Amino acid sequence: MSSNSYEDHSEKSFDIDGESNPSDKKISKLEKITSGIFRKVLILFLITYLFPECSSFGPKNAQSSLIILHMTIVKDEMVLDELIDPRFQKVTLRKGDKSFEYNESSEHYYYFQNLKEGQYEIYDAVHLLNRGASDFAFGSTKQPTKIDIDFDRADIEKSRVDLQPGTVVFMGSFHVTVDFKFQEEPKIAIRYSKSNEEELAAMEHLYKNYPRTGWGQKAKNRVKLLSSFAQ
């Protein structure tokens, strides 16, 4: 009797603590599945966080196109002009009755992605003032809160580009100068330019900063073509 009781006790102990327990196997499989899913979610999160251009900045399909616009602004009232470059908070293109704001920016380049084919032109731009010490105007009692850039018809016509499917196109450069006057409206001057050198610089900048995206690869091919023209 005692030996049988000992054997029964051993079998029960083995069921509880041994590897053959079915409940342990189920838990182990569940842990593996959960762990695998967690790792995949973590990897996707890290890719999105560390390389946001990979998930949000890129062509949707082979027909998607990108327009690059280069814009600078110089304000005479800025004390720290040499240290901080002001940027535009809103830049808009127009195609017919539709308007398109930029999706991504890098330094003074503004990118309008996943556009359909057609003719596009500059529409408007806005620079907000008093966004920090560098944008503080001294001696002006009629300081506006923003600078609205109104492009004249000549500049709009110069900026027009015919966008083809699956391409990256450089629209050109707009250089804006703002002269603040005491108790007067700011004087705004706009200069437009577009050259092979400017286009090459724009494409090189796109490829350098977004090399892993479809736009970066298209820019790389364009750089090769433009470089061959320069030789």
C-alpha cells in the first residue's frame, strides 16, 4: 500500500511540475505567439519613429508624382538673421480650382507629394511672426502677426509646371525679402529663379535626406541625368 501511494504521489507531482503537463504547453505556446506579435509591433514602431519618411513620405503608387519648391525669406528686422533661418509655415500650390499644401519640408525645400498629372502653379505662402527671439521686430508699432505672400501674375506664370505621372519635378526658387517700415505696412519683394544648377541642388538635397524613399531614388536618377548635361 505504501509503495503504491508513493507511486501515485510521484505521478501527481510529475503532472504538476513536469514538462508533460498540457496546460504548461498551452501557456508556452501562447507566450511565444504573444512575444512574436510584440516584437513585430515594436519593430514597426521603431521604424516609424526613427525613420518617419519611410512610412509617411513616399509615392503611393507608380503614377504618383512629387513637386519640389525652394523658398527663402529674409527680414530686415531680424537681429539673428545670420544664426536662424526663418521658414514658411504654409506654402500652397494650385491646379485649376484645387489647392495643395506641402506635405514635407527640409531646410528651405517644400515637397508636395502624391500629386496627379496636370499643370500646377504657385498659389500663396504664409510666414508667421513672433515665433521666437529671432522673429521679434524692434521699433515697429504696426507689427503684423504674419506675412502673406501675394504672387503676381508674372511669377505665377513662371512657376507653372506640367507634371507627368511618376516623376519628380523642380518648380523653381522664390526669394522673398521683407522690409519693415515704422508705422507702415511691410514692403515685400519677390524674386523668382530657376536654373539647372538650382534643380541639381534640389535633387541632391532630396536624395541625401530621403535616400530610402521612392522619391529619393527618383531624385538620384534625375541627378545622374542633370550631371551628364553639366559635363
